[in-house]
Amino acid sequence: MNGPAGRSLGRRKRADLFFRALAAASAAAVILALLLILGTILWKAVPALSLSMLTRTPKGGFYLGREGGILNAIVGSLELALGATALAFLLSLPLALYLNLYKDRSSKTAAWTRFSLDVLWGVPSIVYGAFGFIVMLALGLRASLLAGILTVALLEFPIMCRAIDEVLRLVPRELREASDSLGATRFETAFRVFTRQAAPGILTGVLLAFGRGIGDAASVLFTAGFADRVPASLGDPAATLPLAIFFQLGTPFPEVQQRAYASAAVLTLIILLVSLAGRTAGRKADRNVVK
Amino acid sequence: MANGEAPIRVRNLSVFYGGLQVLRDVSLDIPAKRITVIVGPSGCGKTTLLKSLNRLLDAAEGVRVRGQVLVDGEDIYAPRTEVTRVRKKMGLLSQKPQVLPMSIYENVAYGPRIHGLRSRKDLDGRVERYLRLAGLWDEVRDRLREPASALSVGQQQRLCLARGLAVEPEIILGDEPTSALDPPSSQNVERRLMELKRDYTVVVVTHILRQARRIADHLAFLFLGELVEQGPAAEVFAGPRDPRTRAYLSGEIS
């Protein structure tokens, strides 16, 4: 009786135990990696972190170890990423709603659009940078905050759009029927019902894209350029934190390299703060979601 | 009941899902200010028939409709018919109550808002009036700002009723509206429907024969996509003419 059944139960229990151990190990690895990264950056950043680092722009010889700060890159990165995220959102939300409410599940157009977005998602950011650069030259623009915003928006768009698309797909069909039956147009159902139901997921998609945008160096290298001043207008070149890290880390001076870590710490902190703010907002948006 | 007075007249309606024919040449008159109950075994096309009345089938893929549905004399499948106007004439209760992802108040105000009601005072009035009519006001008057999803399923179904009533329709459609509810909530919804027939035309789909006996004024029996028999409920229950109806009512087909 308990021969084969008992053996197989033992095997099943072992398999279960093995999987649990594996899952625990993965979780530990993730947390450890995060702590190591944060720890290393902070450890190296502390000597260089100061108020003037955050509140001043680079003075002459900053990259040789003289005084100044990275205010130019902090402001540049924030303006660039916020502008690009806003622009990408304006493109992503309507397209994702269109794919889910105006197109049938079996629609070929929708399938091809999703496929294109997935391909775009995978395109390396240096390619966006190069593409932005060519377009810029063709239009006779120079490296500027505006060109950077446009390029980073292009980089963020497929990420944000597909993330929003995926959460909209999970909205129950019956919800659409409920809104339809009240005489709502598709537009009203899309913007008044679907966006609310998917709000927490939409927010996650926006944050994901923002994080990718503010952390990217390759796409802004040629398009936003770099400047020691805070950009005064959209036409001015703008410094960014990833490039500030890159340039400072590339110098042979240890004290400048420390500043690179300080810049990295600032960048990480910005992303952390934005994620936390997003989570708080997400919890609020979650209140009304129909489970 | 003369034909001319019937607010909904279905004429030779056939519905196909892809290659599958779900409704076969259905003709049906739905009398005003009565409860018409459509009964039949599951999969017979009851829900399809109900949803064809306010063109909710449009949202589904690969659906073809042949024939006519006349609402107040207007063919709702005619090319120029404005679908949102057709739907505004009918409130729908679905099998599982589906509240909108917003507060209790906003759920009821949603319909009036999209149809152009703006003033706070008017909206407040409408919300209260229809929550009362749906028998929910006393339970929610102090928590109108709470998410609708926090309500019990029974309350949610009455909220859906209030929401449907708030666009001031002439007709109420119920697609097995009590199937997800516990017995007391079911009774509550049934009671509401009995009260509402004074002012509204009600069409309810159900597979529960006892429910049909309790609430039906007019009965239609649908079997394998075909409308087998229809007439005043008392007559059909007392003396079904078609052998299939007789078999269904006696519980031989279910």
C-alpha cells in the first residue's frame, strides 16, 4: 500500500523543499546585491558628499579636483527625465487604450504594433542616441535639452506603452460592458473607467520608464550634450547624472572619482524617492480598483 | 396587449458567433410595464437574446446579427442608429454585479455625468433618488465616498441597479441578476424588480424556474436558439402548448 505511493510522496516533498530553498536563495541574492551596490556607492561617496556638491555648479577645474558641484547634472537629469516621461506618457496611454478598446483581440494591426514595441524595447539606447543625433543634424539642431528629451522619450515610449498595455489587458471585459450599457462612448469607457481600473499598473509603467530614462547615458551623450551650467532654455545643452558619473570616473584623480560615486549616490537616491512617492500614490489609486 | 404598444419587438432575429448560429429566427414582443422572463436551459441563447436588445453584442468579436430589434418602433440595428442612445434607454443588471472602479456615489453619478448632467445639486439629487429606488440608500448614505468594491455582493448588485436607473431608462434588462447572490439578497433584488415594473418595462433572463414563477407576467421559452413558446406567464405555466415547453417546465430538460 504505502510502497509506491509513499515513495512518490517523499519525492514530491523533496522537490517542494528544493524549490523553496531555491526561491529563498534567489530572494537573498537579490537583496544582497542591492545592499552591496548601495553600500559600495555610499561608502565611496561619503567623503565627497557635501552640500556644495548638491547646490553648486562646476567651477573651473572641477574635473581636476577643484571646487564646485553637480547641480547642473541634477537639474539637467530631472528636467530631461521628467520632460521625456511626460512626452512618452502622452504617446503611450492613448496607444495602449487604442490597442485594448478599439482593436479586437485578434486584430493584426494590434499584433504588429505590439511586436514593433517589443522590438523597440530591445533596441540598445546607444542606437536611440545615434538615431537622435542623425535626426538632430538633419534638422539643423544642436545638442540640447530638447533633443535629449525627444530621444529619451523615444527610449521610454515602448517600455511605458507595453507596460500599460499589459495592465489594460487584465481589465475585466465585464467592466467594459457595464460602462457600455450605460450609454458610454468608447472614449468615455477608456478614459473614465479603464484608466481608473488600471491606475496602479499605469503608474508602475510610468515609474519603470522614468527610471530607465533618468539612468541612461548613451542616449543623451550626443543629443543632450553636456554643460557646466544649468540649462536656461530647451535649446541649451544639458548635463545629466549618468554622464557626470562617466566623465568623473574617467579622470585619473581619486578625489574626482569619489565625486563620481557621490553623483551615483544622488542618482540612486532620486530613483528611490520617486519610486517611494509612486508607491504611495499607487496605494491611493488602488483604493477604488475592482478586484 | 396590442403589438403596437410593445416597447421592444424582436423580428426574425438570428445571431451567429463566427460559424455558430446561436439564435434562430426569434420573434418576440415585450409588453410595457410588465416583467418578461426568458427561460431556457443554459447555452440556449438567453443571454445572447438579452444582449441583442441593447446592442451589447457589438463589443464581442465575430458576431453577426440578422433580423430586426425595434425599440419604440426604431430598428436599433439600422446603420444610422446611435448606439449610445439605444443603450441609454435600458439599464442592465449582469450575472455578476460589476461595479465601476470608483466610489459608491461616482458609480451612480457616472451615467448622468456622461450624458451631460453637471450641476452638483442635480447629481446629488439623482444619486439619492436612485439609491433609494434600488433600496440601498439607508445602507450607504454615510459612506458614499467609499469605494464601491467595499460593498457586499448583494449591495453591489443593488448599486448596479441604481446606476442603471440613474440614466433614466425606460427598460431594465436583467441577465440572471440573482445568480451570484445569497438567498436574502436575491429576494431583495426580486422585490425591487416587482416594484419597478410599475414604471419600467423589465426583461429578465433566468434558468431558475421558481424565480420565473414568482416574478413573470410574460414568459418566453428559448430552446437551442429557438423561441419555442411565449405568452402570459399564467397561461404558459398552466398549459404549455409545445411538448418541449412541457418537458422543460416539468423538469425533464434542464
